[in-house]
Amino acid sequence: MDPSSFLAVWAAGVAAGAALVAYWRIVGPGYMWLSSGAVLLFGIPAALGAEAAWVGCALIVASGLLARRPITAAVAAAAAAAVFVTVAAVEGTPVLAVTGAFFLGGVTTEMMLGHWYLVDPRLPRSALRTLALIGVAGAVADTAVAGVLGAIPWPTVDAVMGWAFLVLAAPTSLLITAVWFALRERGYAAVMAATGLSYLALLTAIGAAVLGRALV
């Protein structure tokens, strides 16, 4: 597993999530500034290993600067996501680059936007539910693809890592599913519960994604 490829996958997912949220036009520029910073957190280290990722970094900076123009910002963020996923596909496994972007992007954006509800409780829950569905679909797809490509079954020497992969992958899907059901409950406490669950899901998602690629 190439670290720069993994970080490019994560940057692609978060950039795509930022583009989707900007397109919905439900948040102010502050959220896009936060998202742009998060993408750069992954994108700059990725660019140190793959120079083409600097283009994605430049595009996400442009998205942040255009945050007061949501549609334009969304286009720039989507372009950044395309660059990062292309870099990840070239450096690693193309299919895992796409599924990983959906997986990590959906879960990370779910967690970030959930925390933004603490800033503005009036935001529509439909956005979080959509992101939860993306996260679950990405988790299932990424786990299945990693399994087909060699993460399951594993050689005896990798048995501990293999079991850890399964133990982390399964709860991630369950936690994100729990987020979706929590959001069906009324009251502000439901959003707080969903945000906490999404945070736990992100922790297990990182472990599942890393171990799955290490085994492949």
C-alpha cells in the first residue's frame, strides 16, 4: 500500500463530499473553508509522493476562495476530487481508488457536516441521511472489492490483520446504518447521537480501509 495513494483517495472523497454539500447550498462559506482545509491535510502529503496531486490541491484552494459562490465552489471541489482519484488510481488500484473515495469521503463528510449542525441546528437532516447512505454503500463496496482482490482469504501469516480487517469493516457499516436510523428520531439529541456515531464510524473506517489495502 502506497501512503500517497491512500491519502489521495481520502482527499478525493472529502473533496467530492464538499462539492456535494456546496451544491446543496445548505451551509455558509465557513463549512467550505473547513472542508478545503481538510482536503489539503490529506492532499499535500499525497502530493509529496505524487506531484500530480498538487493540481488537486490548487483546485481545492480555489474552491475555498470561491466559497461565497456555492455552485462555482462545487465545480472546483469536484474537479479536485477527480484529480485526486486519478492520482490514486495511477499510484494504486483503480477500483479501490473509486470505492475508497466513496467510503472515506461519505463517512468523513457525514462526520464533518454532523458537527456543523451544532453551529446551525436548522440545517435539513436529509443531507446527513444521504451522506449516510453513501457511506454505507462505499463501505460495502470497498470491503467487497478488497476481499475479491486478495484481502480475503489471507495467508496464515496475515491472519491477525485479516481478522482485524473484518472486525473493523463490519462495525463501520453498522455504525453508519445506525446514523441513518438515529436521524429518523425527532429532537436535536438525535442529531447529536448521529454525529457521535459517525465519529466512531470514521475511526473504524480508517482502520478497515488501511488494513484492506495492506492485505491486497
